[in-house]
Amino acid sequence: MAKVFRPSNRESSILSRIESSKEHARRAAINIVRDDPTRFANPIAMKLVEEHLVETTNKNALEEQILNCLETLCHADEFDVDYQIAPFRNLVQQPNVISLFLTAFVIEKLINHKSVVDIFGSDADIYLCVHKQVAKLLP
């Protein structure tokens, strides 16, 4: 018979603090994007094109789509964000919510845009490219 695990108060409080710190970091990152999403959209779009992960006929349309995605992220419910990033949550050990949301957008929705010719690279390649740019802009 399996042993029943009952965490002590100390373990519960530590787990609670870890979870609340993750939620605080998530909200803080989304608030930074909310302040100026165009600051994020341009470098991410350019890097995706430079690293040949996205082939497009119009770089401005790509930047616009990423900007729209960031604005959607800023106004989305927590459930909607979690639903969007769920298939990609296991790409890396400690994922950034903004990078995951943009990766999911590029892989699932951007491929259907009229100015995007094709998307190359693995999910992890796209995440790492996006995350490098996001990490530069977040404190």
C-alpha cells in the first residue's frame, strides 16, 4: 500500500512562497511588456528573420503580428495564457511566460499569416531565439 504524503507546515509555507514568487515574476514581466510592447516586437521579429527561423515577404507585417500577440498577452486572462503555452511548457526547465507565449504564437498561428512563407527550426530553437531577445529587455 502506498504511503500517504502529508507535508508539514514548514514545507507548505516554503512551497507557497516559491509559487507566489513565480506568480509575482510572471505578473511583473507581463506588466513590463504592457508598458511598451513595441520595444519587444521589433528585436524579436528581426532576430527571427536574421536567424532564418521565419521566412517572410514583409518584415513589417511580421513585426505587427508579434506586436498584436504581445498586446493579446497583456490583456489575456491567466487561463487563456496557460492554455496557449501548455503544449510548450516542457521545452526548458524554467520557462519565461513571455517567451513561451511568443513561441506558441509563432509555431501555431504565425504560420498561417499571408506574409509568412515558412517557419524553420525546432520548437526549442524558436524559444531560445525569442528568449534571448526577451531576456535582454527584461530587468
